[in-house]
Amino acid sequence: MAKYLLLKHYRGGPAPAVDRAPMDQWTPDEVDAHLRFMHEFGARLEETGELVDAQALSPDGAFVRYDGEGRPPVTDGPFVETKDLIAGWYVIDVESWDRAVELAGELSAAPGPGGRPIHEWLEVRPFYGVPAAVPE
């Protein structure tokens, strides 16, 4: 078994496969359908023993870095922040890279406006230092 991160983005990655409004412009029913899909996807992975963790992230947050002895930490800056990009993640423990990609493809079909699949790009990354078969 190998662990992979399925990283969900608010935006980012290759050009979108379909144009869609941001989630804050969806109807309440569309948001509910999307969240229900995500919950059911996670529950199915839990049943198969492939789910390690799943979290949705708030768009709030800040970059923070050390700025020297006795100085307060520096926050934010003139750059794209992960709070603008990362919506959440699934950590999975699966038999192969192919299974990780298969699950990411399923997750990409989460419903959006009008109940149509959002075709979201998901980043699939193996955990560092954990054996994983990743095609070169």
C-alpha cells in the first residue's frame, strides 16, 4: 500500500475543462449536492479501507514566516496564497498509482452548477519517503 494526497484546488492546474462559476455563486441545492457527493466518496473509501483522512479548508488563513530573532513573524505578502488555491484534500492508502489516479478521476466528477460534473483538476502526489509506484 502507498499513501497519496488528492489535493483539491479552488482554482489552478491546467486550463479548466469546463467553465463554471465559483462555489459561492452556486445555489444552495447545488452546494448540497456537491457536499453530499464528497461525503459519499469519503464514506466509500472508508468502507474499502483506502481513506486515511479528508478535510475541507476554509478560505481564511495566512502565510507566516520567521523574520529574525526578536522580530514578530511576517504574515501574508504580494503573492498567491494557498488559501486562494487549496480547497481541501483526501489522503488515501491504495495499492497503486493507477488506483490513486482512478479515484482522483472519480472525485473530479463531483457535481457543480446544474448537477453537471465540475471536471475539477486534482493534484495526485505520493507521500515523500513512502514507497509509491509513480510512472516517470
